[in-house]
Amino acid sequence: MFLRRIRRDSLSDLPGLETGRLTIAPLSAGDARAVHALTDDPAITSAVDFLATPFTLADAEALIASGRHGRDRFLGVWSREPAAPLVGVVGTHLRGEGAVEIGYWIGGAARGRGFGTEAVSAIVGLLRRRFPRRAIVAECRPGNVASWGLLHKIGFRETGSEGHRPGRRQLVLEGV
């Protein structure tokens, strides 16, 4: 019974998946250079409060290693086009006993192509199956029009609460 509880309350063994255009898989140490190249962008680091500016290779390695304890897990989003680079990162985070938070960033060259919606929708589906009793939440600045719109498009609604991060509002996925 104890081992079952660890698995159910951990993100460490969250599987990868494929969508029509994307391969989404947990990041590993070998992905650090790709994460660094994608994320060392002021448009990303200024929007995601826990990312350093500049975002170094050591920062990428630490981000990936943070999944060891099972409370956080970062997944890479790759286009399935031949020789396609990493286009985004989706973070999943267990919050207390009742919620799992999702966050994400998409690289500049990939923005506006629907990759964010496709990736976040796929991960939300995975989280619903994996954690059927947990609420799925996100935090977003209302001024981040693209991200705010993406979250609403896939079914998130504002809770009326401030997020834990400065300037953000909390959203929850409806219909869970």
C-alpha cells in the first residue's frame, strides 16, 4: 500500500506522449543544452518568475534535476518534423494534497503555431487521468494575453484568487 501511495503522489514517473505534431517527454540530463538554448530568452525569463536572467546551462541542468523528488516534473515539447528542435517546456507541480499546477513556455520561433495549446491540452489530459481527485490549476498574468487566452481556450477559468507569484491570478480547469 505504501508503494502505491508514492506512485500516485509523485510526478517522477510521469510518462511522455505524442500528439499529432508533437513529442512530449520528461526532460533528462541530455536535454540541458536544448533547454538552455530555448529558455535563455528575455521574453521567457521575464515571464517565468523562477527562471534566472540570463538562463545558463547550469540553470537548465538544475531545472531538469529538480524532478528528482517527484513534486515537480518538466517535460520537453519537440516538433515531430524531421530534425526539429525543442519548441517548449511544460512544468507540472504537485501543490499540497489537492492540486497539480501546470505551467509552460514556448520558444520564440514556435510561438503562434498552436504548439502551446496542443502541448498543454495533452498534458492536462494526462494529469486528469493520473490525478483524478486533484484540481488542475495554473497561474498567469492577465496581461499575458497569449497565455491567458490559451488557458481559457482549453477550459481554465479564473478562481478570483491571486496567484502565489507576484502579479498572477489563479485559474482552475473546469469540468474535472
